[in-house]
Amino acid sequence: MTQVEKIRQEFPELGERVYGKPLVYLDNAATSQRPLSVIRKWTEMSEKYNANLHRAVHRIADLATAEYESTRDAVRDFLNAGSREEIIFTSGATASINLVAFSFGEAFVHAGDEIVVGEAEHHSDIVPWQMLCERKGAVLKVLPVDERGRLCIERLPELLTERTKLLCVAHISNVLGIVSPVKEIVNICHSRNCAVLVDGAQGIVHEGVDVRDLGCDFYAFSGHKLYAAPGTGVLYGRRELLDQMPPYMGGGEMIGTVRWSGTTYAPLPQKFEAGTQNIAGTPTLRPAIEMAEAMRDPAVLENMEAIKSFMLNRLRSDKRIRLFGDPTDDKDKIPLFSFSVEHLHHEDLALILDKMGVAVRSGQMCAEPLMDRFGVTGMLRVSFAPYNTLQEAEYLMDSLERAIKMLEG
Amino acid sequence: MKTLQEAQSEVIEDFSMYDEWLDKYEYLIDLGHRLPPFPEELKTEDRLIKGCQSRVWLDTTLEDGNLVFRADSDAIITKGIISLLVGVYSGRPAAEIAADDFSFVDRLGLRENLSPTRAGGLASMIATIRETARKYV
């Protein structure tokens, strides 16, 4: 049994059948499947450790708190963050980004200031900034991508002014599958006193992330794309900034003391964790991280590379297909492919592939401005995880060929 | 001309001939291809059916007391679905269409084999045809 086959057995959903056919799950960029270790931890949190965190003195509350807080340590190690206080648990990347948009905005953004966002961002890394700019009278600017989907970072120096407070960019675009040169971006921005937020929703899955090496000020990601329970997420923030930012929401464990005359706030990280936390879900990040690390096995990475080159060869050599996100260096691409097929609608292709057992995504992928950039109403996206096989990639491409024939009639 | 019930039964019968969903889709694709060309100038915002993932246009005219529907979509399966509805309802009096309960669509089993977003699109198509008919009654 190969390493990949062994890993597949850990993911029950991958053994499911749809319409009588084996499921070929290629929508991993939307959400990944969950391994047994995550499912068990999730259940265990309800069966054995269900109590609210931090506040009670009883045994179960202690155990629950220990599970939750040790997960924070695991995330700190996974990201190589400087301290556990820099790890804030949220409900997902969207919540993490909204937290920064509010709290960083309150502390640092004033009328006339500027925020820069990448052109290939997910709506979750666009709309919170539009809302912030609206609220503060700030200006939103866009760092464009070129025809191949590469971020035009040579344009960055001219975009940044002394009013630019923050630049927000995806580590890896959820549409283009291209790795952004985050370190280079951070260096340019920091030399101009501009902070950097990285939307790591895709990046955390495909790249080993070292936030201190990247140098970014914020790194946001969701648990559910990294094999953990849904409704879990992380915001890494540099302590120096987090300390200066006011809380996002009030109530629960985020307080120091509450008086009618005024309230003081808890220290980091509780300051940003108002209300009852996802006590069953967040601890699943620990087994999820262990799985992510196990998947960095050379045999698994080799399998991913084989899938990537097979897919790139097939998509690039097909005259009917337009691939969005086609870098000159394949090293910059992850096995995520958005494309269109000449004369055919992405929705039709996705519907037929579904009936063949292949789960893919069609539509705007929560990135309408990028669809406009490329002049399309939507795309078809296939996104691979380390548990996918080359045989599945081959089945996808055979099925696509059949679907095209059916639709052309 | 067939009665509304006859037209509906015929579609249900045609559709039930195929066991496999892929074959049912093939049937819809064929229906889509056979829909008469839709004039470009009619592809206006007010003819767009809201709530569909792909764009669907529906044009209505009154001819000899009957409602005549013409439709188009940029996705062929959706075009097949609207074609099926147009085939059943076009050329009938507004009152007859408005009085129908559209339950024949459930008997096709189409709804449960579309994803929720697309079933929403189907519901929007039905709602638009029904509301249009009511306006003419």
C-alpha cells in the first residue's frame, strides 16, 4: 500500500459513492475532508470534556481548558509564532480578517488613509476592507495581477504612500493557485511603514508557514480547509500591534473587570475571544495539524507533484481550454486549476462531472472582481489535496472529455 | 393542441425512460439545443430570471389570447430545463397557467437531483412563469 493509500484510509468521506460511482473529491479549496483523528477528537470533546472554558473550578472545565489551550501551543509551534498570546482563535479566516479590519482600523486607520488589497483576493479579504474604508473615510487601492495571474509587485512601490496603513494579500489565491511572494511584499511594505495581513486560507494547506520568517503582521486561516472542524479558525497577529488594538467584540472572557463606571479588558489572547468559544471544534486543530505534518512526507509530496505536472500538461496542451493562473515557473503553482472550456458554460460541465462522481466547483469562487478582470462570468475549478491520486486526476480529465462531447451534442 | 395535462404527462414519460441521470442530462441538453434562437436584443435585464446561477432570459408575448414564452440561457442544461417548461406552458391561456400547481415538476424528480442552488434556480423559473401568468389574468 502506498503512503497516499494509507492516508486515504484515514478519511472516511473519500470512500463514499455518489450516484453509484466512487466519489472523486476535487473541491478541496472549498473545504477539505476530515480524518478520523479529527472526527474522534471532535466527538471526544462532547463525550468527555464538555464544559465552558477558563471560568469554572471543576474538573471537567479544567480538562476542557487544557485541551483548548494546548491547541493554542500546537498552533503557535505550527506557525512558529513568537508566543502563544499571538494566536487568537476565531470561527474562520473570514472572522479573523474582520477582526483585524475592525480593531486595527479603530486603532490605526483615519480619514484619508489607504488600504491596499490584491486583485485576486477572496471576497472575505475585500469586503471587510471596503467596510472599513466606508466607516473611516479611507481609500481602498488594488494591487493588480497580470494576464498570467502573477501579482504585479513591481507596481507596489508606486502604490504605497505615507498614508498606506495596511496591505492585504492572499498567500495563495483560491482561484489562481499561485503562491504570492509574501516575503518580498512584506519587505517592501515594512520599509514604507505599512503593515501586512496575509489571507492564508489556502496558503496554510500547501506551504509550510513560518510567520516570523515571512515577517507578516497578521496571518489568517480557517480550520476546515486544513482537515479540522468547521467553525474553527486562527488569527496570528504580531503582539506589538495586537496590544494596541481595541477588542472586536465585548462579553465573556475578554474582560478584566466590569463596573458601571467602565470596563477593563483581559490580556492577550482572551481580549479577542469574546463569548463562548468553539469548545468542541477548536481542539480538532491539533490532530489536523498532525495530519498536515504527516502529509509533508516526501512520498506524498511527490504524488502531488505528479498530479500537478499531469494536470498542467493536459490543460496547457488543450486548445479548447483557457487556464487562469499559469505562472512561468511551475514552482509557484499549487495543484489548483481554474479554467474555462471554449463555448461551454462552467455550470454545465460541473453538473455533468458531478453525475460522473467528480466533485468540482463552478462559478465565481467568491472572487467577482477577478472574474471581471478576466472577462468571464465564472470558471470551473478543480483543487487537489494530498490524499488525491493521479488516477483520480486521469479520471477527471477523461470525464471532462466525455462531458465536453455530451455538451457539444 | 395537447391539453396541459397531456403535455405534462408526455414530459414525465419521456423523462422516466432514462434510468441514469447522465442520460436524463443528455435529454435536457438535447432539449436545450432544440430551443429556437432567442433574439440578442431581448436579452435585457428585465427579462432575466433572478435567482439562477447561470443567466436565464424569459420573454412573454400575448398572441390570440394565449401567452407565448420564449427563453434562453448561457448554460445548456439550464436552457434544457427552461425549454422543458416553455414546451409545456407556452401557447396556453394565462388563466390556465396561473391555475396550475406545477406539481408535475416534482414528478420529474428533477428538483432532488439538482444541487440546492440550482434547485433554487428551477424554483425561480417556475415562480416567474406563474407570476407572469397571474399578471395577464
